[in-house]
Amino acid sequence: MKSINFELQEHSLFSSQWSLLYCLKKNGSMTQKEMAEYLHVESPTITRTLLKLEESGHIKRQSGIDKRERVVSLTEKALTCFPSVDESVRRHERNMLCRLSVNEKQQLAALLEKIEYVEERR
């Protein structure tokens, strides 16, 4: 985590914040509860991270259908900076993967697919 946080430092973000931004970009607006369930993170943790993202102007939260529900969406600021942050993360991933042999990369891909499959079945 330290290395990805170092990479994200130039964007004034942490990995936990990037996870939420990426989740919203991929899935569109979501409630805080949906985000917590999707990312398997405790609701208080999501709330704290969203507060920081709201303060920095990356997300906005609005009341949902149920007054207790909060719907989270990306702001124009987040959408504008997303490609640059995404490229930093991808560069970091490439740097991490370049240490692996072709066989190790195949094994990793197979294990990640297996984990995803198991996760979907829960």
C-alpha cells in the first residue's frame, strides 16, 4: 500500500480514496451502503473517506429516495482528473508486474480469476 500511496501522492489522494473514485467511475452513482457492500468495507470507514473526498471536491453526496440514504456521485473535478490518476495507478501496476516472469503472471491471473469467481458466488 505504501508504494501506491506514494504514486497517488502527486494527485493528493490515498489508495482508499482512489478505490472509491474508481468504484464510482465504474458503477456510476451509488449509495454509501452499496459502496460499502461492493468494496467489503465497514460503513464508518466509507463515511470518513467520502468526507475527505467531498472536502476536496471529488464527490458530492445527496439525499436518496429514503431520507437516511446518501447517494454519492463524482464531480466534474473528479471526472477531469480521473484519466491522469488512472494512468499513475496503471504505471504502478506495470512496475509491480514487470518483476514477475511470464509464468508467474499467468498464475497470478488465474488466481485472481478464481478469487473473483468465488467472490461472485457469495
